[in-house]
Amino acid sequence: MPELPEVEAARRAIEENCVGKKITKAIVADDSKVIDGVSRADFEASLLGKTIVSAHRKGKNMWLQLDSPPFPSFQFGMAGAVYIKGVAVTKYKRSAVKDTDEWPSKYSKVFVQLDDGLEFSFTDKRRFARVRLLEDPTSVPPISELGPDALLEPMTVDELLASLSKKKISIKALLLDQSFISGIGNWVADEVLYQARIHPEQSSATLSKECVGALHKSIKEVIEYAVQVDAASTHFPCEWLFHFRWGKRPGKINGKKLVIYVAFLLQVIEKSVEVGADSDQYPSNWIFHSREKKPGKVLVDGKKINFITVGGRTSAFVPELQKLTGNQAAKAGSKRTNKSIDDVNEEASDEEVKGTAKSKKGRKPGGQAKRSTVKRKSKDSDDEDNDNDDSADDVNHEDSDDDADEDRKNKTRKATTSKQSKAETTSKKKVQTGQNSKPKKRAK
């Protein structure tokens, strides 16, 4: 999903290449779900002959200021993107329209041609974006309801501390609330919490001043750095959680480790040469600044990543570094203890059930063969499901976390269906066994 860095990259691309130019052609999609509150014909007529004066952004929303209102406003949603023919924009990576690409794309919602021949398009293949035509975009929802922009209107540490002290919800859920801070989405929230060493489920009001200071610093650094490199993820520091969070498998890295380190090596060399090897100018998150500190102060590779759902979203975190504190830590410890006891009891119960099942199977070998066949089929089915899950996990990090959440729901539905199928099969077997066991009437 496009977040502040991606939308800011799109805004900059428009401002650098389209400002001062007149719109000579406009094609708006006949899609009332995305094109909100205005007809296709009226939208096109409002753009024709207008000059683009500037491009603006707040949070994950962008709008173009023309030489007269109304102005087109773009809410990017899950897969909204801006493409400029011949210009590299970004969509989790640098992306430009090639000569062999379909243009404009079949997913284009607003296509514009300028007086110098330059063309750009706003696309959305998932149809969760919203495009509006507004007299004053900042005075009406959704922009009027947004909190301070994470890049342009950052809170001070004291302001952030005062705001958090009034919020009892988890810090991850709060960071995703666009009315609190606008522009932070799922991957940015995970990254800043990881950098600040804060557990995503930690209650916002319980954060210490030291933790709030670390959070404030990480928000600033992550947002500014991502914007600086136009949201090109291959330029993100290799120790960022971003590179490892997309595999969706707890404790595993998604196989891109070597590529990441090679890219980072080139980045380190380029940056070092650029600043004349002046270490004071190296990025603050480089390991260089911490390599001589005490053990435990440096990011060490190999730490496990876990995935949980917080605020309705998949959340990646490193348990070894991001720990719950205060009463939440005690409660979490109690839950783990109770779970361990439940697991032991459940295992003992399972053993008893297996023992009973074995004794019954000993008396009825025919039923045993049938049941084992069912079990083998079920196991094969489960193995197939696991293979499918493995394939689904190897997704490119361009896919949004919402896709991952949907995948997780689908897997749950598959598991439920599989269990129901097993239950139905077992029930049928019992009925058949019961019928076969009834004494046959003797012929008179």
C-alpha cells in the first residue's frame, strides 16, 4: 500500500515534470467506485485547458492545484500509483513506463496529456483509490480530517508525549490512525517501532519519556530517509526491518538477503565517497557508529521476526528487541505460562484418545485400513495446502499487507473446510461400521 514516502515521490515527480504546463487532453475512466461524486464528462471538461500550478500532499493524499478550481484530488488507497511516460516515479521501487508497455494502462483512472507532449496517468488496479474534483481539497474530508503530516508537520517530543499519555490503545494501532498522525501506514509503523525497540501491542499511555523520545527520532529518520531516496526500497539501509518483513514466516528471511547486502555494499561505498569518508556525515543508522559499543547495542543478524495482528493489520516485530513493559509484560508472561499448561494437558489428552483409538482399531482391522486411508488422504491434502501456503508466502514486497491479511483469512477458511471434511468422513465411517455390525437375520 502506498504510504507517505511513495505518495511524496509521486507528488515530486508531478511537480518536477508537469508544473507550468497546460492540459490538452484528459481521459477519465467510467468507474463510479473510484471517480467519486462527479461524472466522467464533467471531470474531463474541468481539466481541459487548465494549467498545473503546483502539486500538494498531506498524509497519503495528493492534489493538483490548477490555475482555477476545481482541483483533482487523489486518495491512493491500496494500489494507487502515478506513472509519467518517460519518467521514473516509484511504487516500492523505481518504475517507469517502457515503450513495450500498454499505455495508458487498462487500469488508468485519470489520463492527462500536456502541451509539450508529456503524458501521465493515475492508475488503480484494485479500485480502492478515490479520485475527486474539489473546490478546496483541504477544507473537506478526507484531508480536513487528517492529523499533522508526519513529514511536514512533525510533533515535538513533548507534544507527542502529551498526546500519547491520553491514548490507551496499542501504539501500532494509534500510529495507523490517520487522524492522529497522517502518512504512516503499515510498513512505516512496523519500521519505526522496530527502530525504537517498542512492542507494537504496548499501550500508548504507558510509554516512558525515553521510549517516546526514541519513537519520535525513528519516525523522523525513517520518513526522511525514505523520502530522500524517493521510496526506492533497494536504497533503504540493509538493517531495516522492511527487507525481512514481507516473507510472512516467523523467524525466517525471505531469501533476498544476499541481494540486499550487495546493494547495501554499493550504497555504503557510494555514500562514503560522496562525503569524502567523513564518518560524521555517515547516516546515523549505520552500524559504523555503534560497532565499538558494548555487546547488545548493535543490530545482530539472525534475530527472529514474529507476525501478529494489531489494529486489524499484520504486524512484524522482533520479540528479542521489542518487549512489552510494565503490567502488560506480567500479563503476557502469565498467558504464556497458562498456554504451556494447556498445551501439556492437551497433549496428554491426545495421547489418551490415540490409545483408545488404537485398541478399537485392534478389534476392527477392516475399519483401521479405511481410517488410515482417510488419514493419508487428509495428510496429502494438508501437505498440498502447506505447499500452496509456502508459494503464497514468497510474495514480492510490492504486494500490500492487506493482501497478506486476505491470504491469512483464506488459509483459515481452507483449514476450517479441511477439518469439516474430516469430521464428515469420520461420521460416515462410524455410520457404515454401525450398519455392518448389526446381526443379520437368519433365513427361516
